[in-house]
Amino acid sequence: MQVARAEGLPFGHRDKTYNSRLAQELGKWAESKGKGKVYHDAVFRAYFADGKNIGKVAELAVLARSLDLPEEEARKVLEERSFKELVDGDWQRSHRMGVDAVPTFLIDGQFLAGAATYETIEKLLIDSSVSKRQQ
């Protein structure tokens, strides 16, 4: 929470933790529609700032609609679990690589797991010779 506040990220008080599996599956669908980044940003805000239950089909369908994604198609994707195998593949790959925390950054074989300060992430990038994007 301290890191999020220091970096200006939305972070509210949550009383409960919700299963994000369906949100991950809908994320794969949103990516296939060219809206992955806006979807992931919206799910982050919904969960961490607004305390929404991102494990519920109804909540995710409304979120999809708010991003101009077809709500009924989102519901169908979730009910049929159309993107389950893709998420399973991501989980299997993470397990094979030894990833066990979120977020995890992996660059050139170097891991940075869990919440980290801007300076720590910046050091990983610099140590890995990642050049800064020009704005």
C-alpha cells in the first residue's frame, strides 16, 4: 500500500480477497480484441482501488461494457471458459520458471518479485541495459 501511494497508484481499502481467475481469462479475450492494456488497467482499479469482486461474471461483464467491449460476448466467454487453456498455459509457464509472487519482473534471467519501489525496478532495468523510452 505504501509503494502504491508513493507512486500515485489507486489503492483503496479491501476487506476481502477475490479470486482473479475469471478476470485473467477475460483479460486474454480483451487482448484478442486489442483492448488488453485498458482492460488490465480497469481490472486493477476495480480490484485494488474500488474493492470490486473480480471473480463474478456480472462484475466483469459490466467492466467489459464500460470499455466498449461487447458485454454479452464477455459473459459467453466467461460462462464457456473459452480462454481457460491460455491462462492455464501462463500458469504452467510461471510455475516452470519458479514465479510465485505477483508482480514478478523477469529480465535477462534476473527476477524481481513482489511490490518494489520505483528505484528498485529502475535498478533492475538499468542493470539489464534496458534503455529508457523517450517521451
